[in-house]
Amino acid sequence: LAKTTQPISMDSYEGQEVNITCSHNNIATNDYITWYQQFPSQGPRFIIQGYKTKVTNEVASLFIPADRKSSTLSLPRVSLSDTAVYYCPGSGNTGKLIFGQGTTLQVKP
Amino acid sequence: DAGITQSPRYKITETGRQVTLMCHQTWSHSYMFWYRQDLGHGLRLIYYSAAADITDKGEVPDGYVVSRSKTENFPLTLESATRSQTSVYFCASRISGGATDTQYFGPGTRLTVL
């Protein structure tokens, strides 16, 4: 089972770029790296996924180095509404995802 | 299209009582999951199911029972509730166990055991 490691919490201010890094030390060759976002009182939701290099969508960018041992979720110009918990779950070979504590991002005005 | 729903959304029960949390998905996803979320522990996997009649333990299965007689339903039962099972419970589903498959979560059930 490939568990991941990420910071427990981060603080930022509105308008700043936020980068959250996740360690994927035991990632399997065929695993994709996926990030989820959870707002208070809601279930997590998918935000971005990649295999290697860089992926960008309307919400975030995801940077994955060649060795795939880490990934960095980048949120450009955050606002108060980006305050949430961000997860980079590890995966097992049985289709299950292990989420852990995630990174709590607090965006301040 | 309701997606994935959970019921009840809130439940208060007493120690020793049996409680069943319901989860229903309308997508015919093969995989379904139950997680609990507690401060300081994040999301922890309780049980999961790869298909109807196939279930397996996650990280914290003790005190819980699951069944999956139909693809769309995955109830979670606390046979004798304890205070330590006070938590927010999330159900989730995925189309399969594929590497790129997105996991979709329900809105959660907040359970309080007195």
C-alpha cells in the first residue's frame, strides 16, 4: 500500500500562490497522482490528476517530477473560498484510496 | 441524477444500540467505500467493496459490519455503538479500481453516540 505524506497545515493570504507538496515514496508504476479538496461539512471532491510532468485545469496546477516521488499542488491567487483541506491519497493494489489527515489550508484576508 | 446519497444526515444514539447508516449511488459504480473522519486522524477507511457480495476491511474495521447485496447500496452497521464511534461518516464510490478513476463522496452522516 502506497501511503503519502503531506504537511498538516498551511496559512496564506488572499491573492498569493499556494504550493502544497506531497511525498509519494512508495508509488507504484501504474499509479496516477490525484488530489482532492474538502470544504467544511462536505465530502472531498476531485480537483486534479496527473501521471508525470505538469497538468493544469481551471482550479489548479499539478507538478510531478520525473522520479514521481513527490507532487506539488499549486493554487494560483487564492481567495478566502479556497480555505479547505487538500488530500493526496495513496492507493493500494485493490482499488482503495488512503486519505490520511490532508493539509488544512487557511486563507486569510 | 442524485449521484451518491447518505441517510440519515444526522443521528444521535446511545451506547450499546445498533445503528445502520445508509449509502446509495445511482451510477452503478463497482467500488464503494466507508470512511470516518475525526479531528487529528483525517479520513480513515473502514470497509470497502469491489462489487456486490464482495467486501473487505480497511484501516479501522473493528465494531462495524457492512453488506452489499445490491450494487447501488452499501449500508454500514454499528452493531453495538460506543462513544468512540462518534464521528462523521462518508460513503464514496468509484466506477472501478482503475488508476485514473475518480472517487465520489456523499455528503456525510454526523453520528453522535451518547
